[in-house]
Amino acid sequence: MAGYTGTARQPKALAVRLPDGHVALSQRLTTVLAASVAPRLVPQPGRAYTQGGDASTPASGEIVVEVMAGTTRHAVVTVVRLR
């Protein structure tokens, strides 16, 4: 995981680093996932951007999430669970 949108206490979506090295913004997190991820977020100063131009707050630490990725006109990444 590379970052998040929303606040560290209530993240809305995650900026995830995919196996190919690209960073993509996930779909909106469920309430349960947001509550699980929030205590592990360590915000860093500044803003980060995905290849698609979406802005997020960078986060440090190793948070590993399982995602389901699909393709439509744009990449669709859905966080399934915290690992």
C-alpha cells in the first residue's frame, strides 16, 4: 500500500502498489475495512499521485491488502481484505 484518501482515522480509499509497480486508487473502502486499516496508517507529509492523476496522502509502513483487480475503460481495484 502506498497511501490513502480521506483522513487517517477514516480512510475512504487506498492507493495500492500493484505487482507491476503501478499505483492505483482502490474503490471506496467498506466501513469494516476502513476501521481495520486506520490504526495501521502512518501518514507522511505531502501528496502522492497515481499514474491516473488521483491524489492521495502517502503512508509509511508495510500494510498488505488483498485486492481484486479488473479492467474496464480504467483499472478497477477493490480491496478485499487486510493481510
